[in-house]
Amino acid sequence: MSGQDIAIVGAGPAGLMAAEVLADHGARVTVYDGRPSVGRKFLLAGRGGLNLTHSEDMERFLARYGDAAPRLRAAIEAFPPSAVRAWCEGLGQETFVGSSGRVFPKSFKASPLLRAWLRRLDAAGVRFALRHHWTGWDERGDVVFDAPERVTIRPDALILALGGASWPRLGSDGGWAEIMAKSGIAVSQLRPANCGFAANWSAVFRDRFDGHPLKGIALSFGGQSVRGEAIVTRDGLEGGGIYALSAPLREAIAASGEATLAIALRPDIAATEVQRALDAPRGKQSLANVLRKAVKLSPPAIGLLHEAALASSAKLSALSTTSLAGLINAVPIRLTAPAPLASAISTAGGVAFSEIDDNFMLWRRPGVFVAGEMLDWEAPTGGYLLQASFSTGAAAGRAALAWCRSHRSP
């Protein structure tokens, strides 16, 4: 590969992985990024322990990507979760599998891994051009940056790994979508994924329980049910359980303006058992005390029951024990909007798979490859986001190498 210059736009996980693959095969690589430092969203992910990937079997793993799974399969199988763990440990960061099957570095931090990764890339000769904001192509097809003056390059191949549109202050602002559209490249609308949702709480519930967790619950919508937790916010709900259902909830709200989520507050206890506890003599105890002591509900869970009763113009104390027992494991919560894209964990939508070949190259721009969250896929939290970014970055790097070999001047 001596003599081949390959440019990468975007210094996140996908772009850096592409750079490593390319440099390992002797290409001259320059990574461009609009921000003054690299891996900013990667570092943010480290605040949650840096969930790198997941240990479940491959078929179940791939199913997490929904309709995009067939287009991501080859890339993930070529650089699977086991390869991610080996790569991480090769950088001096041991990994372990948590009780949920998620894979983390033992340090639970992103910064040591990123520092070791950048040292490796530097030793391999990878160059970085920061504060270079990509603005597209000029009339000759050269790649253009504002840095802050205009800079143009003509690499032998180009890899775009600009991320989605969540957390724009970290660099992934989705501005590339307009550039793509001007080039006739179809981009599915960028939408929030793994996000919270708005609910119309009463002022009393909002002020009392903002920031309180709902633990040990099950959440159901559209035939799907997940175990997890949620956090009450002033505006609605967020947290892992909500994130897992964010795609169907988002699409339902887009179609009809709202979605009703069902929350089971004691999912491991049958309604008949709950009713027996409610029917037991309570003496002078209030209903709140019975729910807290006999049914083992937390204060925010009890508050949620009051919200559901209020929404139906009823009082909780007026419900029969049969109705109350049923409500406890199917609390209906009306959700009215997803959280803004800027505050979502990740992005749905992106460059349509119809615009790229099996090697992630744009049909309309030969020699230009797309990787990472720019592509039209989404996945739940749990290691699937980083895994697909690593895998598609590596795949784009291999494809760029093959492209340069096939188009090398004699």
C-alpha cells in the first residue's frame, strides 16, 4: 500500500478503527475532525463504564439491529465481540463480562483505553488534522474543509465517519446530512434513539419525584416487554428500560401523536397474590402504607399509581382491590414525545443502505466509504452501539485498502 493516501473524516470509534486497519497495512492515513480533540463522545460513553460490546451468541446479537442486521452481519462477523475484547486487551485494558452479559474494561474508564489507542496510532504513523470542519466536495471532486481557512485535499480514498446527531456539542451534529443531500445521496431522517420520553405529570408528582428511580419494573409496549429501571424526570421518563423500547415508542408517537406504555411495578408477583395482600385486614393503616408495606411499592411507584388514577378521573382509594391489583402490574403511562435529538444517547436514521454497496462505498462517489453511526441503523444500549461502530469502521478500512489496490496506477 506504499504511496496510497487515505483520508478519514471523523475521529470517533469508527474513524479511529478504520485508521488502525489502514495504517496496519501501510497506508498513509490522515484523520480529520472539526473539534480540537478526538474521541469526545467515546469519552462520554466512559462515564457509564464504557460498555464495549455484549457476550451473547451471534444470532441473538445481530437481531438487536433489526432490519439493518443483514447489512451489518458481514462487518460484525469479521470483527466480532471477541475481536473487540482482544483489541482492548492488546491495548493493555483487560475486559470482563458483567452479570447482564455486557462487556466492560476492568477500569470502567474510556480515557486509559483512548490514550493507549492514540499512542498506537501515532506509532503507526497516523496523522491528525483537528479543527478541520468538513464542508463537502468542490466542483472538481476535491474534499473541502474549513480550518478556519479553506483547505482542499484529493486522497486516494475517503472514509466518512462523522457520527449521528446526538450530543452535538461533542461534534456529532448531523450537519453532514445536508451535504449528502446536495450530492443526491439519500439520508433517512435523523431521529432520537435510546432516549427518554415526555409525559404530562401533575405538578405534585413532578415536583416530588423528579430524579427518583423506579426499580425492578417491567415495561411493555407493542407486544414487547423488557425488565429494567426508569427514572422519573420533570418532563417524563428516561433510563435503560425506556431506552430499550424507544424505537417502537418513537414510531408510534410519530404516527398517532402519543403512545401508552404499560409499567408492571411488581412483575414477579401475580395479580391474585397482590390482591390477597390488598384484601388483608389493614386496621387503621392508610392505603399508602398498605401499598408500601404489604405490596412493597416504593414512594415513586405509589405516586405513579395516583397519576394513572388521576388521568382516568378517579381516586386510587375508590378502586376495588381487584382493579388496583390489576393496575399495579399494568400502569398506563401516556407518552407524548421523544426527548430532543440533542439529548438522546444515539441516532436513528442516516445514509440509506441503498446508497452503498456491500463494502460500504457510496455508489454515487466511488472511493468514498461510510462507517459508524452515519449509516441508517440503530440498536439498544448494551454494547451494540460501539460494536457496530468498531465493526463498520474496520470494514470500511479494509474496503478502502481493496479499492486503492484495484485502482493503483501501473
